[in-house]
Amino acid sequence: MENSKTPKSLKKWSKLVGEVLKINSDGAFDPATKRGGWGFVIRDSAGDVIHAGAGAVPYAMDALHTEVLGCLAALKAAGDRGMRKVLAETDSMLLKMAVGTSDFSLAPTGGLIHEIKEIVASNFTVFSLSYCSRLCNKVAHELASWGCKSTPNSDLYWDGHGEPGGRRSRRAVELKEKLFRSKKKSQM
């Protein structure tokens, strides 16, 4: 007997048009240990990685806390590098709602969300934050998971040229391999 259900088409990372950059960020949280991690990747319109980062959150409050920290790290990095036109994506509907409204101003992460809004207002001429499925956020998810397993104060950044943080290390090579492996898989 034939299955009447057809599989949903898998949505992939979509390319951009023009000089707009795409930021994907994510957070990871282990409720048993209260540890978390964040990760982000910034790509150009061709899908090439311009900048990426990952870090640990040794005392995370909840999953939203790590999601907010991932978005915040990504937007700080984009602003610091003079990027002005960005489209950000997250697989956290709660983060999207928090940034898009004032409903979270008194939440435990309210100060961080306010900081995100200030960075957006002072750095970007074009900005939007949209929700995407985890399938479209694989690289940022991998980086956040990796950050969750990292030691505190060992944030790692990669600028698209050379090794992360300007040094060659086993962790830097692992990050670079993850970025390129994920990009190759998403292009298939």
C-alpha cells in the first residue's frame, strides 16, 4: 500500500540579494546543569562565512537566556565590523517576540533584550529578525552546542580568513571544519 502522506520539502538556507548580510544565531541549554552556549554565523549573499563565533554560558537561567546571548553576540560582532544591512534569523519564536515587542522589558533577560534593541538602532540601516526552523539554523545550532561544551571565558571567533582568533588550535580547526562541512551539506 502506498503512503498517502508526501514528505514536506526541506527548507534550506536561502541566499540574499545585494549587500545584505544574513546572521543566524542560536543558544543551547542543559537544564540539568544550568550550563549553556551560544553560537552565530554571518554570511554574505553568496553564502560565504564572513564571521562566526561560539561561547559558553556557565550559569544560564533558561533556554531563552542563551538564545538572547547568541543574538546579542552576533549583533555586537556585526556592528563592530561596520556591517549596516543585516537580516537576522533565529529558531526561537520567543526571542523574535521579545525583540519585536516591549512585553519582555521586565523579564530576567529584559536588560539584554534592551541592549539588542539599542545595538540595532545605533548600528544598522537595514535590520529584520525573523523566525526560521532549526533545519535552516544548523550551523548556528552546532556552534551553540559546541559553546555549551566549552570552558567558560573561552569564546572563539572566526573572521573568514585564517584561523579563529588569529591562532591555530585544535578547537579553531574544529570550528573551521564545522563551518565548511555545514556549508557544503546545505549546498547539496
